[in-house]
Amino acid sequence: MEVIKAAGNTIYIFKTKVIDANTYCFIEGNDALLIDAVQSDELQNFLLSLEIKRIAVLLTHGHYDHIMSIPNLRKQFDTVVICAESGKDILENPRKNLSAVANHINFFRKDSIWEKEELDNIIPFRVTCDFTLNDRDVYKWKNLEFQMICTPGHSADSVFYLFCNTYLFSGDSLLKGREPILRFPGGNVQDYMRYTKPIILSFPDTVEVLPGHGARFKISEGTVL
């Protein structure tokens, strides 16, 4: 677990062994807000140790590596899942959320650090969302606000969450050192070039990116097509 400060708030960062994916966690009292929900026993144990009762999960998109903890979270906590309107069908379809082909993806990804004998552990699964947001909607949690910005290209339901106009939770739409993957089912080069790339280039250099994979970086360091 890594701990950082952002606009006076503490953010706990948890990683999964599956391609270095991140969950970002805010805590207030017995409530938690997660940006994505990667598979992490450390995350689960952390929430239990704090006697968390209620969890809200904001999803940057519905691919398996970002949603794997949701089934277990629902068993342990009062959990609400929020995604883009276009994400409902993706979450509920193992082929669209890629859990049906996850073991093949992990096997061929150079940045997966799973041991070979663990590669068959992911079985196809479905997740349901509780409510959806539309482009530029603001999600309010406690005294915090997160603006959702649709960023299609990596997937049809990919989004950013802009926090305090300074921190950007980018999912897989903007990473450092690797171009966005646009070839998965639901990916679209034209949508990325038409909508997402101009959005990325419109942000000032002061914006700090908290990506779906890897370490945080200044937006000027992100990789665009």
C-alpha cells in the first residue's frame, strides 16, 4: 500500500499482481470510496481493519483487472458500484469485460507479474452496477466531488474522474510510457482521436495523473497517439 496526499486528502493506493493495476481509496469514518477495485487481499483486509461499513466504487471502465474485487466486496460490505451509462452491458458480459479471456491476456502481457501457475485462476464473471453517470456529471461523496469525463477509445465506457481540478484518475485512457490499447472489444481508434485525445491535450500541465496502471505522473508526461 502506498499513501499520498491530494488537496489535503489522504489517498491509499493498492496494486494487484495482474498487470500492475491500481485502486485508489478514500476513507471517511466507516465509509470508503474506491476508484476501481483491483484484486487485492491487502485492500480487503485494510477495509475490514477500519471496520468500514459502506463502499462506493467509481469505475474508470469495466475491464476485468479493474473490477475483480467487486464480488468479494459485495459479500463483506454495503457496496454501491457506479459506472458510465455505456458500461452496464460491459460489466455484465464476461467477453466484453474480458474476464473470459483474462488468462490469455495475462500470459502474453510482458508487464504481468503473475506466476505461471497462477494464470488459470481467473474465471469468467459478471458485475452489476447500481447507478450510472453521464459525461460531465459530478459525483459527490462526503465533501468531495469527482467530475466524470467520457474518454472512449480504450473501451466504450472509459472515463476520467477529475478531482479538485488538479488530480485526474485516468484509468487506461492515459498512461505513462505506453500508448493506450485500442484493439480490445469495444475499443475504437476513431473515438479516441476525435474525443479523448483533444480532452487530454486540453488539460493544463499542472494536472497530476493517477493512472489505472503504474505510478502517478504529470499530464505532460502521458503517452498519447
